[in-house]
Amino acid sequence: MAALLLMALALAAQPWSVLAGIILVATRGGLAKEIAYVVGWIAALTTVMAITVAMAPDTPSTSGSTATASAEIVLGLLLAGFLAVRWRRTRGTTAATPSWMGRLDTMPWILALVLGAFLPNYFIVVAAATEMLQIGLTGASLAVVGVVFVLVASLGVAAPLAVLVARRDQAPAVYAGWRTWILANNRAVTYGMGAVVAGVLVLKGLWSLAT
């Protein structure tokens, strides 16, 4: 369960995803856009998890489990190596803001819905669904854990809505503070998220091989 929580938090902490929600909610018609954005995000996570579960074999063989564990270790190490190399190459530079950020002010709600479905890291979602199956969750327990995972993973993109409800008068100042922090720390958060995913994959693979 700890691995699932880490993966959910990694999704929730995606800097550009959170920043997109902050920008959307502050635009004209921002409430509808932000709601559509969150709905798209949740729908994408739910759909990817459902497809992963549906495609999983009912009774995985021992050889298949070993191959999956080995692949997880290799992928985790490759991801860690990629992050280390890229971190060194970009040290001392400021990450460029994605070009699509500049179009959020005029984006209609339907495109905000599509954006929400596009931004989640599907690799993490698939890994989480696989983890749920490997620890033996089925039926109602699988559905409950899946729902909790999606909710936790959606905390970041839904946070601007919570601020609008709880602190409406102070929302602009809160959003400005968040935006400044994300722009200043997005590199550390992005690489930290990648490191968490890489570590989870390697540890999970090693655990599967050892048991």
C-alpha cells in the first residue's frame, strides 16, 4: 500500500498539471474550465486503470511474474539513469514553461477537459494498477483502493477548486503564491517525482523476485 500512496502522490505533485489548474481557474469562465479539467484528469486515470486491470491475466504464471519483476527493475534503473544524466545537463538552467501554457487563457472548457485527460503520467497509473493486482486485490477491495488512489492522485489538480470554495476572497493571492513557488521549484519537484517512481519500480521488482 505504501508504494501505491507514493505513486498517487507523485501524480498529484506534477508541477505543470497543478499550474495548469491554477491558470485555468483564474481565467474568464474559469470555474467551468477547472471543473472540466479535473473531470478529464479523473476520467483518464479511471479509464487507464480499468483497461490495465481488464488486460491483466487472471492467473499469472511464475515465469510471467519473474519477467514482470525483472522488467520493473530494468525500467526503474533506466529511468533513474535518465534523470541523473538530464539533471546534470540542465543544472543551473531554468526549465522553460510549456508552450501550451500560453493558450490556457483563451481555452474553452471542452479543451480543458481534453487537457486534463492528456496530462497524467499514464506510466505511473499502469504501474499502480499492476501493483493492486499483484498484492491480490479483487472485486470490491480493488474498486475501493482504485477510487482512493484516483482521489489522492487528483489532489493537486483539484486544489485550486478547494481554494475557491474555502478562501474565495483570498484565492487570487493564494494562486499567485502557488504559481511563483511552482515556477521556482518545478525542476526539483519533477525530478523528485521521477526519482520516487524509479525507486518504487526497483524496490517492487526486487521484492517480487525475493518472495
